[in-house]
Amino acid sequence: YIKWAVSSGEALVGDSKSGGARPVKFGDIAILLRTFTSHEVYESALRRSGAPYQVVKGRGFYDSQEIKDISNLLSFLDYSADTLAFVSVLRSPLAGLSDGALLALCVGAKGDRLDPAQFIRPGAPLPLFDLKEDTQRFETFRDRLSQWRAARDRMTISELIETIISQTGYGAVMTSRFNGEQYLGNIFKLIELARTFEMDGARGLKNFIVRLKAMIAKEPGEAKADISGGDEDVVRIMTIHQSKGLEFPVVIIADIASSIKSQAGKIMFHPEEGLGLQHYDLVSGKWYAGPIFRSGAERAKSEQTQELKRLLYVAMTRARDRLVLSGAAKRKGVWQNWIDETIEEAGLSDKVATFQKPAMPDMPSSRIGAPPLVDRLLKGYRPDTSSSGKLAPLPPGIPSMQISVTSLASFSLCPRLYYYRHVMEAPMIDHTKAFSFPSNDEQSRRETGIRVHEVLEQTQIGEGAPKNALKDAVDEKFPDFSRKIKSDVLKNLITAFGKPPLSALRLAPPGAIMREVSFAHKIVEKQMELIIQGAADIVWLDGNGWSLVDYKYSTRPKDERGYLFQLKLYAYAMMTAHKMESLNTAVVYLREKKDSVSTMRFLPIDAPDLRDRVVNMARRLLKLEKKPECEWPMRERKSCDEYECLFRSRCYER
Ligand code: SF4
């Protein structure tokens, strides 16, 4: 809707200057949420559509990772036996050690617990780390630690924090993450707090840490630094509570289909009814609610209902010109029911129209060429617009080819396969059931795969993600599937996210995780221009650097060369566009029980060969393009069987 509203140019909102109507700008739009728990889903959708946005005053300044990281380092500088602070700092971008290095430190520790003193003395022997970078990072970190220690009594606390940020490049790392301005804003806010603390006459690192820790424990609701300029042309995401007193030309109320959470548990407390319990009946084996529990629960529910009605009223009255109600089409929650009832009672049913998604104009070319999130990388990581990623007009007569990563991967396996899949778009026919079209089972498998991708695209993952996020998303995306399919999907996803590489995501800050990262990479060769397009399933940045994972909802195929080639292309395009030094890549087969991951580390040194290969393939493809089916080269029958190609009946058994 947002993309359509802004790009359609229709005069949808009032213009206070002319008194008439004018087109919508991003800055006219506010998305109002009941709570902040699911704001990531909306952020992700806005990112994918290329709409600029701003999360307004997210909660939890003291609870944010950057504040905890710095607080841990200050604690450790003040008290060097604080093992928890030590380990937390080592794992944070302030030191950037990997999990493997932390494990090696623990295993290498004398006695039965990790003693920081054993390792932080300059020159003290270190355990053997698997990664060479970990040794360098640890040595650099402990050198800096001694400098900060020596300086802490000569500097003010704000100066000490500034020195730490600048020496470790922490600000740069945080800015490179998605929503990096917010992280940086929080760091500046902390420095300001340290200044205020000192100006108030308070002294000493220890006192500051005590105050900071007390704030972290007590005031998770402190607003994050406000980084909005107020009149920027960005979509605002905020809670309904935050929107009180404000008005916007276009208001979108999100998730009107969500339901009220019932009071779970066996104990309930209501300030006026008192403490109510459920008791367990040994004879019937059931739980029974006592009278206080029942009346307390009823009152709590009615109060919650009233509060929700008030909240809906507040949200709806924030809209000046347009009010958009958005929610899951197949589910009806409490708000949606009220809205439907009200519309019906008021006899307005014939006035209500459902927004039909119109055909979208193409993304402006300036946005193609770099994943929108990675765009935010710092200097040195910015896309090289001089050679790749930038779309410029071509001289006449020079062919330009746009091709997807999956098409190139098919072509790499077999030109004929490419022709069937991407030119003819022929149905895959199971060779063992020659001339039969896809069975219900197969269609349902494909549909399952598509929905699994939707689940993984939209579920909040990473540090702080709700415990049941995956389960809730599977329930939502598979409403009409059997319980068995749902439970299999959930089991497979939980298993995959419980082991590397996806398990690393549990500790990654949500802002450092990007889903469905689309890209277009341009290769300019003599007499040809080639644009490769694709979307990587998931990309993130943590202490081990950049990682990219492509997942397939399947078991491991016998011949996975196509998938590995696809992975190489993703890595090549991402690394070239963003001058990354290395990228850990993996394809994860979500239905594979054991050995479900194929990993590949792509290095810049691998890039020229791959580029040549791609260019040769493109040249071949250009030559073949207009040829009839029979002239497209085939593979040998033996290798088609090994690959279990589903076009064998077409190629060989006519
Ligand atoms: S059967 Fe063999 S030759 Fe035919 S499309 Fe498949 S891989 Fe290519």
C-alpha cells in the first residue's frame, strides 16, 4: 500500500497550504503498532520495498546491546575479576572474538573457572585458537585494555568512553548495521549522560557504573536516543501510545487481526479481587479455577477489552486524511471484529473496499545495485559504483542481459535444463512416473517450501526474539495445513536453527540480520553487459564477519553443484559490490536429518575465475538464445540419472 500510495502520484491527502489535495510522501505515513514486539516484520517489509523509515523512539535505551557492551567494558576496567563482564566484552564488537575462541579460553583456563587475570597481562600465553584472527584480536584488545587502565584516572568518564569507541572502531561497526544511526545515537546519549554525571559533581568510574547498572536494572523503558530530524521524508513506525497527541495524513494500524492474550497460568492477581488460584483435582485429573480466580480473570478480561477499545480509538483518530486497517486476511482478531460490527451497525458495508494490490512500478534504478541494508555500510564498504552495481545507459548495439542467479545455476548444470525451466517454463515431470503431472504431494511440498521461506523471512530471530516466534509464525503461515505438516516444519526449523551456522543467529543483534537481501550485480565486458540479479535468504554480521545462508526446504540432493554454484554467485556479487574481504556462505537443507549443511568460504582471490566463467556462460547463452529446443546441448544420460533430473522423460524417452 505504501509503495503504491507514494508512487501512484494520486492526490490522496489534504494540502494545508493550497487547501486542495496533494500526493502522499513517505513522511505523511505512520504505522501504528499495539506493541513493539513485532516491529521488525514491518521494518523488513519496508526495507524490501525500498521505503525509507524511522522507528520512533524505540524503548529500552538502557537495555540496548551497545549500552550493555560499554557498561560491561567499564565494569571490567574497574574490577578485573569480573568474569562475566570480561566474557561479554570479548564476544562483543569491542573485541570481536568468536565463540570458538571463548571456548578455547575456558578450556585453557587453570582451575575450574575462567580467570581473566590469566590472560590479560600483555604477553601472557594464549590458548591455540582455531582462527588466526582471534589471536590477533585478543592481543590487540589486551594492549588497549592496559592503555585504558592507565588512562582511566587521568581522563573523565566521557573522554574514556570516546577513546574506547574511537580506538575499537565500535561506532563504525555499529553504524554498519541496519539502523546503525540508532546505535550511534545511543552511544552519544551515553557519553552525554557521563558528562552530566560529572557536571553534577559526581566522580569516579565505580560510581558511574553503579548508577548505570541501576538504570539498566530499573529503567528498561528509557527512550532510545531520538535520531529523527522531525521533518524527514520517512515512514514512521511507533506504538499507539507514542502517537498520542500526534496526527498524520495517513495512518496504518497494523495487525488488527491479532488476538487478546488470555491470562495463562494457574495463579492470577487482581488488585481488587485479590489472589486467585486454580487447584488440581486428583480424581478427575483436571484443573479447576477457584471463585476468586474466576471473578479476577473476568474482570481482568473486561478491563483489557476496554483498554483495547480505547487504544483502537486513539489509533484511528490519529489519521487526518486516510486510515488504513491492516491485518491477516484469514484470521479475525478482536479489533477486526469490532470494526466489522461497527461498520455493519452503521450500515456502511457497501462503502468498504478492500485494497487490491495494484501492479507496482519498477524500483527506481538508483536503488538497484546494492542490498538496501548493506547500503548503510561505512566508508570503505560502500558499493563500488564505478564498476559494478550502477546501471548506466549502454552504447547502441551492445547486448545487455539480465539474468537471475537461479537461471545461471541451471545453465551451469545443463543448458537444456535452463531452456526447459527458464525459457519454456515446462512442468517438471517425475521420470519414474513418466508423463504424469505434479501430484498433490509434490504441489503441497512446493507450497510448503514457499511458506517456509515466508516464515523465515518474517519471523523475528536473533537476540531478544520471542521464545515462540517460530511456532507462532508456522501457525500463522500454515493455517490450512495438517497438524503433521505443521509439526514437521516446526521440528525441522528448530533443528536447523539449533546448529551452526544458523545457531549463530541467536546471539546476533536483530539489527545485524538481513533477510531476503536482493541485489543486482553488473559485469561490463567488451561488447556485453551482464546484470545478475538475486536475493540471498539471510545475511548477517557478527564477530566472525559476514555470513550468508541460503536455505532449501528439501533433503540434500545427490548432485548439489547447482546450489553451490548459486552460493558462489551470491558471494561474488555481495563481496564485489561491498568490498568484503571474505564471506562465510552455506546452503542449509532444512529437511535433511544429518549432515544438512554445505559450507563454502569465498575469498576475493576466487572472484576472477568465477567472473570469467559467468561471462563465458552468458556469451554461450546469447548464442543459443534463438535456437530451437533440439539444438540446446544436453548432458550425458548417466549424469542426468545421477542428478535425477525431472526432465529425463522429455530428453530421452520420446
Ligand atoms: S535430462 Fe539431462 S539433458 Fe535433459 S535437461 Fe535434464 S540434465 Fe539436461
